[in-house]
Amino acid sequence: MAVLVVPLPAFAHGVGGGDQQFLEQAVGPQLGPFLYLGAKHMVTGYDHLLFLVGVIFFLYRLRQVALYVTLFSVGHSVTLLYGVLSGTHIDPFLVDAVIGLSVTYKGLDNLGLLARWLGTQPSTQGAVLLFGLIHGFGLATKLQDFALSEDGLVHNIVAFNVGVELGQLLALSLVLIAMGYWRRTAAFSRQAAGANVALVLAGLALCAHQLMGYFSS
């Protein structure tokens, strides 16, 4: 309920302030700044990070973590680059609403409810790739809000995408360290279900908030 009463502009994690001014004034390749802005956007992108927390929640082997994070990265890289460079536009409120539902989906999956309701276990790898594609469009809509110069656009968007990957690795490294300590406590087995219920509710709140923005815009 607290999430739902936060004003939409404050709740958004788009690019603002001086970053917005820089993006609209940048002409020619600006690889360093775009790399930084991509990393900054991912580190502050709570919806993307919540989904990734759900993805790695019960992954204990580094090879498994690397596989799922790679699938997610491939998905959002494809649609981020395609969305910006092709000019393909999707309503940002609707994209972010689906991103919210992706958090709910992963929480339900971790709780074993999807397999129970559907009678079969959905492909986890396929779901991560699919939601990665949707998350990429979410990133693209943030950049499509600005009048970006065509001069150096390809280089800058690629740099932004690389920055997103670096920000994701930084954030996930911190999450994995925290999860490692948590998993070694006796409380983890008792708290895991509650944490995933919180993911489900957070995703629903994110989705509801974006739908409110869509119908009021």
C-alpha cells in the first residue's frame, strides 16, 4: 500500500536531472559517459534487480548463476539495442507493468505455486530469456524519452548497454555476497518463503502502480 501512494515521478527510475541534460546535448561518440549512465541506471533499477534476485534466489552453483544471468543479459541487450536504434516504441507504463509481473512470476515460481497451478514446471530458462527481452524494452523506453543525436548514436547505445551489464554484475556481486551469508544462517529456511511472498507482492504493487500511470496519462 505504501508503494501505491508514492507519486509516479518519484517512483520512476528513469534518467533525470543532469543526466537527462547530458543525453540530449551529447553529439558524437561519448563512450565513457554512456557507459557510466548505463551502469548507474541498472544499479538504481530496482525492478530489474528484484527480478534477478528472484532468479538467483535458489541457485547455489556459480555456473548456474552465470547461465541464467547470461540468458537475461542476452535478452535485454537485444531489445535495448533494437528498440532504440530501430525507433520501435512501446508504451513505457505497459512495459514496466509487465516487468512488475515478471517479479511476481519469479516469486510464484520460487514458491512452487506455478508448477502446482499449471500441473507442470514452466521452463525457467525460457522465462528468464523472455523476461530479459521485456526488461530490455523497459530500458529502451527510458532512452526514447530523449532527443538523442544521430551522430554517434550506435556507439553510444552500445556503450550504454555495456554499462548496463557492468552495473548488473556489480549489483549481483553484492547480492550474492549477502545471499551467501544469509544462506549459512539457520533462519534462511524459515525466511525463504516469506521473502518470495514479498517478491510476489512487490511485483504486483509495481504492476498496479504502472497501470495507474497508464490509465491516468
